[in-house]
Amino acid sequence: MTETTEVALERYRQLAAGDDSARSGHYRDLVTSYYDLVTDLYLEGWGPSHHFAPLKPGDSHVDALAARQEFLAGRAGLRPGMKVLDVGSGVGGPALNIAGISGAHVTGLDLTPVRVEHARRRARDLGLQERTTFVDGDAMDMPFEDASFDVVYAFEAICHTADKDRTHAEIARVLKPGGLSIGYEWLAADGLPTAALDRLIEPICRYYALPHLATPGRLTRQLQHAGFTDIVMGDAEATGDLAATWDYLDQLADLGEQFDDSPVRKFMVEGARALTRAAREGAFLIDFWEARKPGTPSE
């Protein structure tokens, strides 16, 4: 590894080392530094869709991710003519797949310019430039007009924001009346004692560029404060059993430990171990939500 990468990793570790208040204060630098380091290895080991999905017998990892995206598109009722926003769109994996299967136009919003540019290249390669737009911007201050979208979704991305109440308020602002907010989020279990938060959740925040994690209860309140109604949290069919997914992640970590050429790879292996440990102990969750903006949809 070059000295530049090693220095960048050390700089990221310093950014992530503070408490949640400190991380929130420099969240943009925290998140962009993280993805500048890890995006290439994510693409190598996980593909272009950087989220989790339940693995069923006989399914490949790629199949599982596609099924998760197709489920969300169906649950949201996406169809041609709709305008959809993907919050934290990354390198564009879900946005491009959902645009392709639904016929809706999907705009991807991401904080990290390197990932936005990668998504634009993939859209050109797949011939989906007319159905997608990728924008560099902050989910807490979205560069869109009020009532711009029929549906806003996120795949495990709002966890990177420093002010989650503000993020959900922004989602409500850019949704049309009657529009749907829907997605999956990284969460800490409700009611964890301080010792469990320090031992299990704090390492996840430091390895994955998270200012802090909400809980299911807090997410429900954030949606309520943003004015949403018809809130669904933790639907079992939508969420699925991720036990086999944690096994798969551990297998990738085992494989990664065989390589000693990359301090970033070692860092990612350590992060994977922290994530699966917290998930198996019930402290870390990935949960589903959907909520409706009041009003009558316009045709």
C-alpha cells in the first residue's frame, strides 16, 4: 500500500475516534473520507449494491440484493412516469436496478463525489441515462424543490447523517402530498445499556463512518416529527432473517484475513467482525420502515 493510503486511513481513524457529537460535527469529512478508502474494495467484494439482504437457500448474494430491491420497488408501487429519489445512492446499484425494472425515473443523491461519478458512468454503460440522474448533495439539505418526488427510499444510508430528524424532514419536504417514504436502516436496539452501546455499537460507528445510530423507537419518532402518518416499522416480511447474511459476511472476512497486502482490507475485516458480533447479540438491527406524507396524490 502506498503511504498516501496509509495516511488517509489514519486520518479517517482520527475522524472516527471521537464521540457521536464530535463525529456529527465533521460528518461530511468523515463519510467522504471513509468511502474514498473503501469503495474499490466494496465493489470487489460486494458488487455495486452496498446494502444487506436475507440469503435464502439456493440464492446467490447478487440474487438476494436484487430481490430486496425488487421487493421495495413493488411495495412502493413504482411504475413508469413516477419520480423517485434514492437517498444515499452510492455507486448507483439499487437506483439503476430499480429504474430498470420499474420504469420510474430515479434520482440518486449521495454525499461522496467519487461515488456519484461512478454511478453516472454505470448509468452510461447500462444505457440508463434517461431513467436516472445522480446528484452530489447532502440529505440534510437536499438540492431539490418542494414536492418533487412521488417516492423517496433509502437502503441503509440515513445512518450516515448527523441529524436524522432533519433528514426525515427534508424527505417530507421533497415528497409530493400523499407520497411515500420507504426503506431500510441500520439501528441499535432499543433500551441497550451503556456498556452494550460502548462494546457493540460504538465500534460499528467507528468502522462504518456513522455519527451515531438511531433505534426503532427513535426512528418512529423521527418520522412522526417530520409529519408522516401510516407509519410501519419492522415489518417481518419486508425485513427478513439476516442470520445467513451474517454468516456470509464472516466468510468474506475469513477470506480477507488471508491477505496482508492492504491495511484498508484489514480495517474492513475488523469492521465486519464488529458488525456480525453486534448483530448476533441482538444489539444491531437492520429494520424496514414506510410512512406516508399527508395529502392527496396528484395525477
